[in-house]
Amino acid sequence: MVASAPAAAPDRAQGPLRLTVLHDAAAAWEQLEAIAERTSGSRLQQEQQRVEEILEQVRRQGDQALLELTERFDGIRPDPLRIAPERLEQAWQECPSQLQAALTLAQQRILAFHERQKPEDLAVTGPHGEQLGRRWRPVERAGLYVPGGRASYPSTVLMNAVPARVAGVERLVMVTPPGPGGEPNATVLAAAHLAGVTEVYRIGGAQAVAALAYGTETIPRVDVISGPGNLYVTLAKKAVYGRVSIDSLAGPSEVLVIADHTARADQVAADLMAQAEHDPLAAAILLTTSAELAAAMPAALEAQLAGHPRAAITRSALEDWGLIVLCADLEEAAALSDRFAPEHLELLVHDPQALADRIRHAGAIFLGPWSPEAVGDYLAGPNHTLPTSGTARFAGALSVETFLRHTSLIHFNRAALEATGAAVITLAESEGLHSHAESVRRRLN
């Protein structure tokens, strides 16, 4: 689940929903490729320059820049920057009991799943008695970015804070944009309290990423930054990578549904709209082998758009980045899905497990009619921060390992160096590195 686009949804005429429907695999792939590249182009270069100017201002001016930039972009002067820990506890206490219970259930399930992710240290004894290993240790400080804007995301608090806590990070530093009254969403603050985050700053955007990467008088420099955000947040994370680690460069959210004749049109429509309502740049794609289902989708979507509280955003995303493809068979659908490598992949088919075994590239796979993507967003257990825009071909979800780093351990004895030293010398000399060879030779002579 990603909140990503800074632009407002364009006004749309309330005529029939204009959906792209294709029956040809080659044409479908061209359209899928265009969807995957929907945030690329010259605009990014212009925005990158603006982001780098913001980063430099924060690097030079620290807290003063944060105050000025937040006032400029959010209309709020966040003085003080930090939200008192007592306010976080108050937000939790004021949270309705039903919402408290839902947040607690989500936290428990996310915790239980991520606790099983912790990697074990590795210790190996070599053939000559040498000791080799790899050990895992947490970073000291992690910066958690929780977006605001069109919606509040307490789920993002849990999905970032819980794995960091499981990893053993000593200091969690959370940033989140202020709302209209100058304070972030109360449920976001309540979720921070539940997750054990006590250090929260009311700033967002590229300036918040800069504060975490460089440090200011008030905000500490961190070792890793995680959490999704809008275009400016993503570009800022890209710019500071190398100075700090980042979880990923998340783009607009996307869902791809593969459905056959067993899928219900109203459920497919709801699942497509669950992504489209995020953002005008969200992508909602249906690959189906059922001509009846494809024909039923426009009416099913229109029915659920009526009275929708986010109808303008949802309609914009569906018309610009929605796609229905009638496929010859599930094999063709799977091949198209793998080329696209979706963030979220739903399999609403007769045998979802068999089709899941065929899929190679997806951020998360949701199997069967009882696994809507929304359960993954909130409380299934696996992390909802997932690779987008085709990066599922080589990347995976945020995890406990995001907040860990591993160190190699090498402990040779004399016998091991005597057995391997000649080869080391030969290799070093082949590379023209005299002192490398000499460092071994002097120990063996």
C-alpha cells in the first residue's frame, strides 16, 4: 500500500466510465508497459532539481529550514517540531475502543509474522579448522516516514515500526506531515504509541527525508529510512541513498487481478477500486479469461462509484491507469502478469494455488476469493510496503532485514593460511597487488 502522487485528481465529467478493454496480448503488453512507466519522464528531472534544493536548504539551515519549508508547503509552522510523548498516549486513550481493538489485532498479527523473519547468525568451520561466519546486528537509529495528505495511514506506522522493533533498533524516529490544525492525524499518533514509538516529529515531504538523512539541531541523523510517501519523498530518498540506507523507491500503488469464470464481478470491482481510490496515479488491472466478467466490469464499477467518498480520485485512476484484458487462457494471463511484476497480485480463479506456483514476479500474492488485498494492507501479517513499477522482478517487501546489517567474520589459523596462502599470493600477483601478496608471504616465511 503506497501513498504517492502529489497532484490532485482532475475534474471528470460524470459520464460513462471510460475503460480500456483489450483482447490482444501484444497490445496488452504495450499498455502494461505504459502503466509501469507512468511516473517517468522529463517531469521527474524538474522535480528532482526542486527536491535537491530542499535537501541542501535543510542540510545548511537545519531546524530553521524545516520550519520555513513546512510553513510554505503545509501552511503550518511546526514549532515545536516534536510531538510530546504524552500526546501520543493521549491519542491512544482517546481512540475509540473498536479502533483500539482493530489496531491491537493488526499489531499482534504483524508482530507474530515478523518475529519469524529474524535471520540467524552463521558459523562455519572450514577444512583446516578456520572459523568463518556472518553475524546480524540492528542499525542504531531508524527513520520512519508515515505519509499524510489524502488519507491517514496508521497501518504504515505498524508496518514500519514493528519490524524495526523486532530487529532490535534502539531509536525509532518517526516523521509525519501536520494536518490542517498543525497536528498529524490522531489515529497515526495512537498507532505510534501502540508500536512503542515515542519520538515523533510533525514534518513531511522532502524536508523530512533531509532531516533524517543529515540530522538537524533537533532531529537525529538516522541509519535507514523506511516508509512510503509522495513523489517528492521518493525522489528525496533516492537522492540521499548512500548517505543512509533506504527501504525502497516506492511508486504509485497498483493491483493486478487474474480472474476466471468463478470470480464475482462485484468483488473484482471492489478490489480494483481499493487501489484506484488511493491516488489518481494508482493502477488497477484485470486479466480475465471470462468474456462475461470483462463485459460486466464497467457496470459493476459504475455501481460502486455512485456515492463513493473518493469518487473523483477513483474515477481518474480507473480511466487513466485502469485496464481490462480478455486473455486466451490463464497461462497467457500469468505471462502478462510476470512481465508487469505487480505490487499486488490477486488470483480469483478456481485453483489459485496452482496459478500462484506458476507466478515468478509479484510483491504479494493474494490467493482466492477470501483474500482481498485489503487484508494485506492492514493485518494479514506480511508487510504492506512492497515493490512497485516492475521492481518486484528484483526486490521484495520491507522486512526485519531492512533494519539489520550483517558482518562477515573470518578467523584463520596457521594451518589454514599455510594451506591456502600460496593461492592468495598467486592471485594477488596476478592483479599486480604486491603488498597483498607480501602480507601473506611474511606470515609464512
